[in-house]
Amino acid sequence: MVGLTVCGGTVHRTPVDTAVGDLSVQGSTVVSDADRATAPTVIDARGSSVVPLFVDTVFAAPEPPAADAFDLIPGNPATFAVIDGRVGPDEIRNMLVVRPERLRAVVVDGSVIVRDGRAVRPEGAGVSATDPRLAAWTDPRRDMTQFLTADGRYSETRSGRRNAWTGRFWIDGARITYLDDTGFWAFGQFHGRQLHHAGFVLEP
């Protein structure tokens, strides 16, 4: 299996529990340093925060995940971002939005999908036209509808204003990663029949 080591960053094992050091990945999971690969891919995280892609709203969803599902601990999915500088717990919990110049990497289930602020794959890559998640997703409480289309593009209608936000997206398993046309990265998760993103809970 492919190994990955994130070196020298401030690792947020949870939004509030931090330690400066390395994070080791084997295959799709976080492993202990003793189990790291002998010749891993290395991401230099010095001066950066290594943060879980935490999605707070899923804990109120039907069949919520385990309480430690997002923690960067051995045995859990290796899904995180490496961001220059300090990242506060509230950003991680509520809405993680990152400018490309600060984003060193995004890793989902052990695969690097963003490196140095740029997507590793072109827009639309890996998106199947038959994927039922390519749909209109609506949060009626907050009057927002997000449209995901087979060309790897999204648009949002907010309070009746069409194309309030537009950009590209990538789907990896249950995760969705957005690059808005205005130039920021954001993150979400499919959970059951819901799409959770930046405090929105959307349904088809």
C-alpha cells in the first residue's frame, strides 16, 4: 500500500487537541509512526496546521457517525487538509474555507487530491454521469439549492439569486471538495441521503 507522511505540522487530532509532529498514513488510514511506510511520500507541513475535514452537522443526522469519526488517530480514515499558519477550532468545526495560497494539500482516504493549492485532477475527472448525487440539493431552512452537474461544475441559488456561487467540485467516496470561481476551497460530505456543507444540510 502507498504510504504518506506529513512532517512537522501542528496536527489537530481533534479540533482542539493539537501536537506538533508527524502524521503517518498507510493506504487509506492514519497509522502509528511505528507502522509508517519505509519510503513514503512526504508532505512538508512545517509552519502549517494539519486539520481533520470535520463536518459538524452530520452528528445530528439520522444514523450519525461515531463521536471520533473525524479524529486523526490510528485506524481512522486519512482525510485532512494541510493549511499554512494557524487554524482555529471554530473554523474546523463550522466552516473551513481556504485560499489556494494557504492550502498545501488535501488528502481524502489517503489520496492526495490537492497539492500546493491546485487540484491534482481536472474538473469532471472521476464523475460518472449516472451518479445519483449529480442532482439539485436543497436546504429549505436557509433557502439554498446547490446544483451538481456531470461536467464537474456546481452552482448555488441563494434566496432566489441564481448562480450566487459557482465553481468546480470533485467527489471522492463520501467526500466532496469545492473550488469556487472566486478562488477559495471548501469541503463537504454526503451522509445517507443528505449533503452536508458549511452548515447547510441539503437533500435531493
